[in-house]
Amino acid sequence: MITVKNTINASIDRVWNFWTLPEHITQWSFASPDWHTPYAENDLREGGKFKSTMAAKDGSMSFDFGGEYTLVEQNKAIKYVLGDGRKVEITFNETPNGVEVIESFDPETLNPEEMQRGGWQAILDNFKSYVEQK
């Protein structure tokens, strides 16, 4: 698994809500400024499904990122399986410096692991900026 993490200077409730509510997901879930997430849906429960559409702002490309939840522990942990069978685990740990978000995922085989790590880290960094500036 590949792991990325960041510490967000906000309350656990704020971090959880901004991570899970579609109106917030569309504001931070992209790896670079020339991409965006125009659509997100989220049925946050074990067995529930989620989908986000990630798209180039110039309209040249888009894809859906989605899967099914296998574990949801409010303010603590989320696990899900992506459409291609890869597993993802996210933990939310309260610390004196804020909420540490740790995201681990099975890599796909098309792109180098460092590229995947960089993309997922960039999205997590966008999340941190969005939560702390909003």
C-alpha cells in the first residue's frame, strides 16, 4: 500500500464533514489547479457507494472515481473498495496540532507509484488548504 498524510488545523467534526459531504468534496478533490471535481455523491455507510467526477477544466478529459464503503466509523476511520477492486483506508487521528489524516491505498498498475503518491498527496494537501481557509 501507498500512504499519504497531512495534519489539518481544525476540529475533528469539521474535518469529517469537509471530507464526506459532497458540497465540500467538489471544492478540494483534485490534484492540480487545471482539474476540478464538478460532481460528487456520497452514501456514507457500510455498503454505501460514492462517486466523484474528476475533469480537466478545459474539457479535454474526465473520469469517475468511485467505490463502496466497507467500514465507516464516524470521526475515526473509513475503508472502501474502488471499482477496480483496490482497497483504501483512511484514519482520522486527533492530535494536539490538529487532525492527522492518514490515507493508504493499493496502487494501480498503469502509473509509477511515485506519481500515484504525488497525486494523492496533492489532493490531501488541497483538502488541508480548503478546510483551513474556509
